[in-house]
Amino acid sequence: MSDLIDDPDKPPFEVAEPLRRAIGERYLTYALSTIMHRALPDARDGLKPVHRRILYAMHRLKLASGGKFLKSAKISGDTMGDFHPHGDAAIYDAMARLAQDFNVRYPLVDGQGNFGNIDGDNPAASRYTEARMTFVAEAMLQGLDENAVDFRPNYDGRLEEPVVLPATFPHLLANGAAGIAVGMATNIPPHNIAELVDACIHLIKTPDARDDTLLNYIPGPDFPTGGVIVEPRENIAQAYRTGRGSFRLRARWEVEDLGRGQWQVVVTEIPYQVQKSKLIERIAELIQTKKVPILADVRDESADDIRVVLEPRSKNVDPELLMGLMFRNSDLEVRFSLNMNVLIDGVTPKVSTLKEVLRAFLDFRREVLIRRSGHRMEKIDHRLEVLEGFIVAFLNLDRVIDTIRYDDDPKAALMREDWSKDHVRATNEKDYVSPAPGEGELSEVQADAILNMRLRSLRRLEEMELVRERDALMEERAGLEDLLENEDLQWERIGEELKAAKKTFGKDYEGGARRTTFAEAGEVEEVPLEAMIEREPVTMVCSQMGWIRAMSGHVDLTRDFKFKDGDGPRFAFHAETTDKIVLFAENGRFYTLAATNLPGGRGMGEPLRLMIDLPNEAGILGMFVHKPGEKLIVASAEGNGFVVTSDEVLAQTRAGKQVLNVGESVAKVCKPVAGDHVAVVSENRKLLVFPLAELPEMGRGKGVRLQKYNSARGKQGVLELDGGLSDVTTFDLAAGLSWAAGGERTRTEVDMSPWIGKRAGVGKLPPHGFPRDNKFTS
């Protein structure tokens, strides 16, 4: 550093490469590492590196399915120390998932202890649990010691690990996979091994089989938790044809008769990857919020099996209707997405079709077969060489013994001796002449084998056994040569291996039978609220401070209601539990509440702002019962308004529905339309009457001008209205205009001709006796 500072011609810091390129290259390296070595499974064995390394570490620890258990901490520790230099907690979590029969269709790890449950509880710490491989995991490793796959150095070069496992069945589809990489993800559901094998055999016989034909063998996923797939067959075919799609999966349920007309629904299987505890919490929330009013209670009576009881509110409820609403509002029905993004040949990430995934597995199995056959031939050649040496020793037993007894270097002497002269003996009814390497000489392997031979083997019976073994090996070797030279024989052998896997893991295997069934989805029709709840009279009471309650029955609206200190009455009207209550606020938004969901009338109620997203600065202008088809007139303080039908103002969310655009102004009026003319009165006491036909009917907007107001500049130079809208009403012109005249009295002006004008006019002073507050109703 001091040299850089002392040299004025040399910059103190030298930039090796632009920052943009450096970041791009490093991010690309990170992305490739995540894609290839972490998140995406290999299409050949269907495993991610962490799972592959766990199984290989257990294989090295000799944790066979019929053997001993070993502490999970030891397994995860060996995996981390030798092959997977990441957190032991992550390794243990991955291993624990392989032992969970509700997460994995064919568990690869046999766990002893608490490995979690379907309620979502985590496994116990690794020091408390033990594990070993299952029979399925052993099938994944079959042939690993027979040069079936390549090995590569581990992360520090001390050991070697397999690049891929020689899986004997299409594990990628059998157990599925899920992972999130950089810029891509994968999500593959589990399937049934027997069905996968049938599809593979069909693909061997018909390599150009269509994707849709494979659905005759693989109708769809087979989830470990069972359930019912209600996705149409054409959608399933499209998903397998493209590698992307989704499956609708429902819980399995049945109606349990309790006698005397009473019944309850029992859910016996829940959808895949749905935690039972959270599912029941969600159903309990539906009951509390009365989103499914016909459901009375939910109970979890599960033990080793699933038993979730749904109790209806009435025995007259249709079970299909109840479950249809539950499927719509809870995780008793889910969509499981399919994204078959896998590593082809362990290198190239690709969204593959069902046929491409099965083809990748079959090509891999052919490669494994060729490598295992070649490895077996090498073993046979080595054994044949040894057997030839043994046979030579038996045919020349006396010379061999003399050489060993009297020669200083018997190994070299045996290798120098020419054993091809005059050593013929009848064996198996034919003459046998021992072929020896070179001019009748023994090889080093043969000499070592002879020297290591036990004395008790020097029996004629042993010689006959050696000849029989040699003949059998020669026959096996000829069969292997034919196999390696004939592709048809190779595919025939692969088919036999797959049939053996089907027999092993098929319907006779514990849990081998298909668990998930198929059915048509009975679509749930829109059910009116009154069909789901009992129709009872209630009295709606809302205070000035926005506390609302629903009192049982239709009580006298003139009675005194109790309110909190400082509060008073604002709205009170009769309704029924099946009604929808509509609120109109100063911000021009309509809000909808279900009368059956409102708090009872024993207390003071609850604040409206806890039920709807009403801004603090916006007050409530109107509250009424929704009547289908009714027309409403809405207007703002600026004098703009229009007519809207009541069906258009119903809101589906807490946020409400914006109907009247008020800008910087506020909403002023919302009243039902009852008549053929509109009467508008302004704050500066001008009354205008015009035909209702001049008002447009809209679903949303600012509306049109109802009445004209003079504008003037205020003290701050701001444009202000001289007046503004005070009230609006509709009436029949023939009957005249009525208004409140104090108390319960009303006054009617029959002849309204002096005030009739065009819409957006100024108007005239109202008739004598019109209220001083410029309101049609008090």
C-alpha cells in the first residue's frame, strides 16, 4: 500500500472489472448454484442434493430397513460434515420430512420418536429421535456399489459422493417435489408407483405414445392424505401435456346418522399439505363470523386417523349444501398447482411434460443397466481368471505342492512354470485342457489365488464345483454380452425390473393401493342468505357515535333506547335476520352488513368501524334495509346527483363500494325514489322542482347538476359556493309536496307549479311554513 501512495503515477486503487459485470457474474453463479444444487430435483432419481446426501450417509452408516436405528443427530451430523456443508437444522428438517407419511407418499426414512404430525407440530429435536432407511430407500440405492452411477468428490475432496442414485422406480413422480429457485420454481404432486410403472412399460412398448394415452395408466396424482380430485379429465390431460396446471382436491366426508332425524358430517381425509389444526381454526372462525350460518359447531375427534365432525344448525339442512359452502369458504377444498420444472440429466432446468419425465427416467435406467452389466462382466472375467487358475492347480496338484514346498519364491515359480504340457483330465464326460495366459503360464491373480487356497479345498468334489461355477459364469457372461449388444433385450430387462418394482410396491405393499379417488365437482349454486338462516324479526338500532346492535323482535321505535354516556339515537328501524343492511357515508361509498352477523341487543352493541373500513372523517348519512330493485337518489353537497338501483350499491368487502364521486366535497343525501318529480332545496333557501325523468340512472359517477348555486371568492381567495344543497326528495306531482311541520304533523302544498323549472335551475323561496332548517323531513 505504501508503494502505491509513494508512486504518483500509479493510482491508489486499481479497478479490476466494472461493478455491473462483477455483480452480474456473481449473481449468475449464485442463481446457477441454487437451481442445480439446491432447489430443483433431478429427473433421474427425483431427489435434491440434500435428500440424496442424507440417503447416502445413511447407506454408509449401514442403516438398513431391517437393522438398527441411529440417533438423528448422528445422521444429520455425518451428512453435514462429509457431504452437505450447510446447517444441521436444515438437514434434519429435510430428513424428518422424508419420514412423515402425511407429507411423503412413500417415506424414505423410518423414524422412531416424534417426527411431527398433520396438525403442523414440529418434530422433536434431533437428539431425541432415531432413524433408519425404509425398504423404498434401499430400492433407491440398489446397484450403487456396482458402478451404476458416477461419483464425484465431496465439498472438501476427502470423500466421494454419488452424482445421482440408481432409482429402480420413477421416484420424481412417486413422491413429488417442491422447491423455489432463482427465477423459477417446481411443484410436483405425488403419484402411485404401480400406475407409474404401467405407464413406463407402455412407453417402452410404444415409444411414440401420445401424452393423453398415458392418462389411461396415470389418471392423476395420488396424495398420501387421500382426498378426492374433482378436476375435469381434460384439465388434467392439459396439465400433464404442458407440465403446468393445477388440481382441485377436496376432503373426503360422509354423513353419520345419529338417529331421530339428526345427523352430522364426518371428514375422514383432508387435502394434501393442509394442517388440521389451522383448518379447524378457520372453520371455527366461519362459525363465529356466521359466514356459513347453517354450520353450528366443529369438533376434532381425531386419534391416529382423521375425524373432524361438522354439526349442522338444523337437521333440515341439506348435507350437500353444507359441504358445498365449506368447500368454498375453507381449506376443505384446495388447488394443488403442477409445475414440472426439473433438471434433465442433472444439468438443464426445463418445464417437462409427463412423457418427457418418464422418458428421462427410462433412459437413465437403460444407462444404469448397461453400467451394471459391464461391471458384472468385469467381476465375472476376474472370477473366471481365478477359477482357471484353480482348475490348473487341481489338474497339476502334485507339481503345485512341490513348487510351493521347495521353491524359495513359490509365486514367481508358479508364474514361470509352463502348465500347458501333458495336463489333460476327463471332467464332466469331456476332455478339458486348461487355457493359461501366455505360453501356458499363470497370471499374478491366479498365482495369488492358488497360494491363498485352503488345504481342505483340495478335494475332487471342490474341483467339480469349480468347473460347474465356471460353466455357469460363462453362460451368464454370454447372456450379458447379448444384452449389451441388443437394445431390445435391454428394454425387455428394464421392463422386467419395473414389473418387479410394481410387485414390490404395488397393492400388496403397505400403503401401496391408491388413496386419492376421482369424482365430478358438483358446483355450488349461489344460495340466498334466507335459505341458510332462520328468518326472525329484529330491530336495528344505531347511535350517533356509530354503535350498532340488532334487538330481537320488532320493538316500538318510539321507546327510549339505552346508549353510552354522551351518545344518543341516530337510526332505528325494523328488519329481519335475512336482510342486508346498507349504509351510505359522506365519502360517497356504500357499505353492506348482514343483519344476522350484527351483535345482539343486550348490550350497547359494537362500533361500526370494526365491521367496515369507514374513514374517521366520514360520517354516516343513511342506513336502511336493502330491497331488491328499489331505486335510490344520491346527491352531493355541490348539488350533483343521479338515480341508482339498490342492487348496484351492494358491497362485497369491508372497504365498501364507491358509487357517488364527491371529489373535495361530501355526500349529502341518499333516499329511496317514490314519485315522478324531484324537489331540491338549498342552504340559501331556494326550492326547485323538476321531473324525475331529467335525472339519469347510473351505476357510479359524479352525476348531473340538480340545482345551480352562485359562487364567490372567500377571504383567502378560495372559490366558495353561495349556498349548497341542503336536502332532496321525490314525490308525486298530483299529490303535492309534503314536509314535516313539527311533531308528528305534516303539511302538503298541492300546487307546486310556481317552483317547477328545468333541472340545474336556481329555484325560488319555498312555500310559507317550510321548515327553517331547509329539510323535508326532520
